[in-house]
Amino acid sequence: MKEYFKIGEVFTYFFRKKDPNTNPSIYMKLMYAANKIAIVLFLICLFVILYRLFIRQNG
């Protein structure tokens, strides 16, 4: 069950070193950029939901 809740890869995704042996195409670069934007937006929305749930109880 622990395997399903590992989130370490999400946070290390942004800090990985580039592999010098590969030459990614423009499509792969665009896919990685879209992936990073999606993860950032998800985390921002998660923080907003948690803020509204726990901090802003009035209203």
C-alpha cells in the first residue's frame, strides 16, 4: 500500500540533472514543460483548497 502514496518523485521532478547522452526533440521539451506547469497548477490549487477548508472557516 505504501507504493501508492509515495510523492517523493513529484518534488524531485524539478531538480533532476539533465542526461548528457540524450538529445530530446522539441516535442519532448514541450511535453516536459507542460508537465511542469500542470504539476505547479495542481499544487497551487491543492493549497487553495486546503486554505479554504482549514483556515477560512467563516463564510
